[in-house]
Amino acid sequence: MACSVDDPDSVDEAIATVFAASGRLDGVAHNATSGRSPIPGHLADLSTVAFGDHVAVSRRGTYLAARAAPARRVALAPPVVVSSP
């Protein structure tokens, strides 16, 4: 399934789709990377646009997944959200 982790509706839809298919949600693995991730460079040379892209995918994506997951969870343990840096 496609999911744009910087789009709240896309994340909510992905979580809902998994829950509908399985009836449960035990955790979320966020492993998306920015399209700019494989481009080498120094932080000092990174534009604010490129930095914003990384933040949207890594940090905002993690937040959106963590926000969407509890509404669909069945298990009693706290949700686990794993994110790559």
C-alpha cells in the first residue's frame, strides 16, 4: 500500500486499512526516507527546503503514525513506533 508519511490523511488511511484487514494493530514501523536522503552533503550546506523535506518524512511522519495508531489499537500494551533516523 502506498502511504505518504508527511500527509495526515494518507497515514490515517494506511493505519485504517491495516486495521480493517487484520482487526488489530500491535505496532507501527516507520521506515520511510526522504527522496533527498541518498544525496550526500554537509549539514551546513543543506537548504531549508531540503531540511524541511527530511523533517517532514522523519519527524512529522513518526508523529503522524504515533498519533493515528492508538485510535485503532486492540492490544493493551502501549503502541510501539519504530523510526529510522
